[in-house]
Amino acid sequence: MTRLVLVRHGESIVTVNRVIGGPRTCSGLSPLGREQADRLRARWVANPEFEADVLLASQYPRAIETAEIVASSLGGLAVSIDDGFGEHDPGPECDGLSYKEYMERYDIGPEAWDSGDPFATTFPGGETVASFQFRVGSAVRRTLDHHAGKTVVVACHGGVVDAVLRLALRAPGMGSFQIHTLNTSITELQLVKPNVWRLNRYNDTAHLAGLPANTNPPSAVGA
């Protein structure tokens, strides 16, 4: 059975600075984010939970850095980049703006994220939720085709975990439920038969015991 092990990246510098960190302006992990990733590495060194065959990461520096830190606990696998697992792209106009600047410039409030319309514009010039989910779903399909029967670890993003769960559960693209995926948490799914997934675990952060949840209280928008 093909297994997907999704790891959300460690805390990022853009989250600490409260800016929209798309693929153009992401600057990697914060000191706490590196410690979170190292805790995960140490957990898997001390207690291997599976034998990984493939290690993927999105193109975002925060995801690549997370994958590079944990790679030694996965047999030293090389990190392969797959842009399909990147976070919801805010587009060049919004990438790098502070959340305050973004809301003031476009007069967009938090209610935009609760509209229930996956085709609505939340980031002017960026991806809609629908296009983001199609991209992530295509990345999952490509991964299944290329790595059938293998265990694939993917260093990715909170939005990506949400999109994959909605795909696996055959749930609506927006609404019905909310999830809050924590930094360096493990979400594990197995494809038990064609188009039927088993969710083995979600948001497993046992390795973070004793660490602060974040450097600063995170903004309500962005990941």
C-alpha cells in the first residue's frame, strides 16, 4: 500500500514577522522552527516508525529546510522538490506584504476566508482555493503514479495538509470542518485500495513536548 507521511514545516520566519510568505519571499525557518524539525529528526532516529522510500519537499525554503533537517533520520534520502506541494500562492502582488498591509490595501477582512466559495478571490493576482486544491490533488496523483506501493514523506504546509485531507475524505473544498495543523506535525495516510484512504494519524506532535507553541502569537491569516 502506498503511504503518504505529510510533515508540516517548522515555524517560519515569515510567520514570526507576520508577513505573507509566498514562494518569492519565504526566508526559511525561525530558530524555533529549526529546533522543532530537529526534535522530529531525533524522534525518528530514536524510534524509526516506518521505512521511507522517498523524501519530497515543496519549493518553499521553509519546507526544504525542514526536509533537509529530518533527512538523516530517513536513511539520508535526497530531498526532491515538487512545486505541486507548495502552499496557497498569494501571487506577486501580495507576496511579502504584512497582514496589516494586505487587509488595508485590498480592504479584505478575515470573513473572506469563510465565504465558502473556492473560486472567490482572497489574494488579488494569486491562486483561488479551487486552483490551489487542483494543484495539490494533481501532485498527489503524480506521487501515487510514480511511487506506487512506497512510503513517501512530504515536507509541506498546513494548507496542503488540509487539501489532501479534503481529497481523501471526499469533502467539500471549503467549509464543513476546520483543521489547525501544527508545525512539524505528522499526518499519515495509506491508500488501502483505489481511491480509498485510511487516515492513520493527524497532527502528531509528541516530539514537541516542552517547546513553546510559537515564537510570537501567529496572525489569523496565512501559514
